Amino acid sequence: MTESFPATAPRYVPGHQLLAGKSVLITAAAGAGIGFAAARRCAEEGCRALYLSDIHAKRLDQAVQTLRHETGLEHVYGRLCNVALEHDVRALVADAEACLEGIDVLINNAGLGGSKRIVEMDDAEWSRVIDISLTGTFRMTRAILPGMQARGRGAIVNNASVLGWRAQAEQAHYAAAKAGVMAFTRCAALEAAPYGVRINAVAPSIALHDFLKKSASADLLNQLASREAFGRAAEVWEVANVMVFLASDYASYMTGEVLSVSSQKA
């Protein structure tokens, strides 16, 4: 079957200064996925400084240079970080706090998926997905909250998935991790609220990008996209738009929420 991801995406939405004056830290922000789309949107929405992390050095450097050149944002920084390693997380947050003169927004985008039947899955594969997707979100949040709470402001946006609600075969590890991200978001939000810090999450269904095309067959992606009401997968920037909204002051009374970024039919 030839590749044919149906329907036409809407016009790209221009920036409206939703993040004017804010600094942003994003994990897993290199490449062509949701993280990089979120980084671009934050720059286009007027953030004063941007800090990217990833585990791929070449892609990270390219992402930093691309954002500086194409958005005109001068203060774009990058650092290698594996969210599965506590010392990497601590070093990232400390350097970002210094470079950005305080972190206003954290987007926890780092995650890992895969397809495997439960009876074929070993402990290591299960643990790796949980450690990066769920525990990595916990580590980043734990490291960043003291600074945000001391300043009395801040917003954290976590990347969950509709699989935290919906069942899909061969996705038990990923679905469990993303359901955990949802529950963690709600609990963390209650702890952070008295300090003026908001914590929310997005739950995309299928957002098409190059990495996803390499990790799943065109047949499967077309099948998943066909279930969506618009007959297509989301563009990564459509997910990033919702992340930016949750990070902005337009969402000032929202915390502990998980917003579905999906047109999937019930």
C-alpha cells in the first residue's frame, strides 16, 4: 500500500505573543516531533528565552541553530540530557535556571514508546518505557518545582496520550506510563497550586512526524488516522498550540487538567 495520509491540514496559525516575556525549557526538543514544534511555537509566541534538551547531540545543535536563524530569537540554548538519569536532570535544570534567569515554563515532552505483546515483553523493556515516559516526567518536575515555587509562579505542561484513557493492543507499557503521567499531573497540580504554579497535560492521539513514520508502518498510521473525525493525523504544531495555550496566562485558572488533542470518534 502506498503512503497516503488523508485530508488537508489547516493553515498554520501565526503567533500572538501568548508567551511574551516568559522563558521556556523543553525536553526531547530536537528533531521533527512535538518537542521541536513546541519550541518553534514558543519562539513565535514571543518567549524571551528558550532552552532545549535532548539525547541526540547533532540533532540538538541543529535545532538550536535552526530556531535562532528562522525565528530571530537570540537566546536559544541547548544541553544533552537523559531524563532517565537523575544527575543529567539536575544539571539541566541548574544550567537552565542560570541561563534563563529563572524558568517560567517547563514542557515535559520526553517519552518512549514501542509495540510489544505483554507475553513477549521482558522487564527491561517495560521498565525503560516507564522510566523515561513517567519517571522522567517526575524527575524533571521534582527538580524544577523548588525554583518555581520560590518565585511564586510557573507553568508545567506534560505530554501524555489518549492511550492513557483508551486501550490498544501491544501498547500496555506505553499506555500505563501515559496514564501515570495523567495521574501524576493531577496530584502534582494540587501540591504546586498554593505556590502559584500550574501543572497540566495534553493527550494527543496521533501526530504525524518523521520519527513516527520510521517506527510504524504506513498501513498502521493510515488506519489510526482514518479513525480521526477529520480523517487525518494531527500536525505536530497543532499539539504544540495546545501546549502553548496551557503554558500561557490564558490558562491561568487551569491546573490538574488533561486536554485531549484528538478528533477521534468515540
